[in-house]
Amino acid sequence: MTQLLNKLPHGAPDSKCYITCGTLFDIAGPETPNQRPYTTIRGHVFNQQVDLLLPDEVCELVQQRLDEELKPVQYHRIFMGLKDILEKEFYNHYIRQGNILLLSDGRIDVDDVYCLYDGTLYLFLRKETYEKAGLVGKQAAFGGRKKERWVIELNLREPHMVHGRKAFDRLVWSFTNVFKQQIAWLFCDLHQEAIHFSDTPSESAVKGLTLPTVLRTVVPTITRSANPIKLATFAHEIPTKQSSEYTRTVFYDWATSVYEWLALASINADRLNITDSVDPLLSRYEPPTDDNTPEHHEGNISKISWRGFIPAEYIAKIFSIVQEIVSKEHWYSITVHGFQNTPISWKGRQHSVVGGGMGGENLYTVLRFAGRDGNGNVEEEGGDDIMGGMDGTEDDAKGKIVGSKYIMWEVVGGRDEFS
């Protein structure tokens, strides 16, 4: 029956949540390890919201360190056409020599939407626009049987992509005669001092653009719980490669309950208030516990939030600072939301909201446990990572690492390509 429903015109595959549990590296230098969750943070490019949850007693210390070591990231809201990207000053300064993020306005299921990342321009087009463009592309992964959507990938840093060359002049013609409309974009320079250390101060104006731009600054806001709330118990047996299917199923159920608690804590839901007296007929929710500590603990938590056009490099800095400053006696979680209408999401893979908005999810949450590992033992050495999705897949990391235990949830749209 499920397979039949997914073939209906407006049916869409269900979203997936991939769960990873393992050990965090103790970062000693600027380079982050090539392993989850660091690869997830670096690979999720376009982000609009970051929420950091942590106990209230460490919030002031974390806030102070973030203010000392992180400058606010700046981005622009600009209005331009595709041909303006190829103007000599803008093109040479920001694409050939520099590095920027660009994301156009629009809905990727009905509009022509564009984005630029790491020198590659992605055009997600309607069929009629693609046929007029005169550029070589391929059918989008979510284009449907009638091939309604097409994608063109253009690496603007290739040697032949310079003014005066045939391939480049072809782009100029297409962008001038087919893509005439000026649209709104989000623009972020990845060479600004907040993201990439530089001796020269970054400029507030965008070079090569004659139209005015709107400069915006991402400033963190702090929200503290007014009253103590019911805390979840994070101790639980972590399955290994030799664990039974039953043990894994129990673990996934517990992990889903913890994820639900983090979501409720993030919005300061009344159900977590210790004085909450909702009718059990309406809600019987209780935070997750384990067999060893069935009673609920109470405490105050704080949330530090960032809103705007936030690059992955900036989020990696936030995560590194928090990991360093928060002692292993305390827990913390970081949740990052992507843009619903960005053409790409996970490590440059295609993204979709086709299907009535059911496939637009792309976000992840990382929770670092406090003090003890998932089995309740004092933390010394970490073992292999266990990575599993709701479809039962897994991936084992190699070697021994020293650090803190963590669990990560990665929510992927039903039609998204996830790496």
C-alpha cells in the first residue's frame, strides 16, 4: 500500500532521519577531523538558523568566549541578474580570486532558482527555461516523469571560463538574452574576517555592483528558561556491531524520544515546565528516562540562537569553541536548519520540496553527552561509531579516538540525495 501511495501524483516519499552515535575528537588545531559530525557541519552549506542548547550555569561562560573569539558574520541582500555575476570586477574578485555564497530567491518546485558555492553555479530551471538557455544540463533528480525540472552545473573557476573565450561568451549571451530578470539574492563573502582570518579589514560594499545592497549582521540572541524544566536522561546502552536487532530498535526509540525532548526544550514548551498541569486526556508526555534513573531531574537551560545567512565555516567555529569551553561534566546540543528552497543541501547534493512541501527538510542536531558515556561508565577511550538510519543502514569508523560521546540526527527530505 505504501508503494502505491508514493506513486500518486501528489504523493512524496517520507522523510528520513539518520542517527549517528560515536565519539568526538578533542580538537587541538584549526583542522577538523574528516569524520562525523565535522563532515556534516562542513558539508551542509546553506544555513539559516543555529540553536545552541546548554545548561544555564555554563551559558555565561560560553557567551563570553564566543564574544571574544567570534566576530559577527555579515551578509548582503542584493538585487541583480545572472549576467551581473559575470561582470569583470565582480567575477574576478569574488569567484576567480575569492570565495562567496550566493542563493537566489524563489521556490525550487515552481521557479527558476540559482545558487553559487565553491565557484560552481547551479541553475535549477523549469523545462521551458532550460530549452531556451542553450546550455548543457541534465534532468533534476526530482524532475518527475515529464522532466519538469532541469539542472545546469557551471564550474566558473575552470581555465577556459575567462572573458574572451568561446565557452564564457556563450554564458554571457545566455544570461543576457534568456535570464533577463533581476531577482533578490543572499550574498556572503567567505573571506571576511569573521570566517577567514585576514590582515586587511573586509569591505561593507559589494564590488562590481551599481545597485544598492542591504547589509545585515548575524548577532546571537540568548533565551533563558524562566522556570526549571524537566530534563531528559541521556544515559542509554549504545549498540555495537554485534548487538541484536532488538537492542538497536530500543536504542532508536530512545534516540527519537531524546530528539523530541530537544525540540520541545528549544521552543520552551509548556509540557516541560515542572508546574505544568495539563489534562492527561490532552497530553501524557514525559521526558525520556532509563531503567537506572526513572525519576525526572530538574534544571534551567539556555538557548543561544543565530538567524540569517550563515556559512558552514562559521558554524564549525561555533561548534569548536563550544566543544572546547564546555566541560565534559555538562551536555550541550546544536541544531542547524537549512533553507527549504535551496537547490543543494547535503555536500552539494540536490534538494527538493516537490510533493506538497513534504520533502523540504534538511537539518541536523548534534548532542554531546555529559560526563559519562552512553553505558553510564566513566569516559576514557571511545570505540567505533555506529551510524544508522531508520532503514537499518550502518557505517563503522576505524581506529580508537579519545573524546566525548555524542549522538547526531540528520533529517533528509524524501527525495533528497544524501551522502
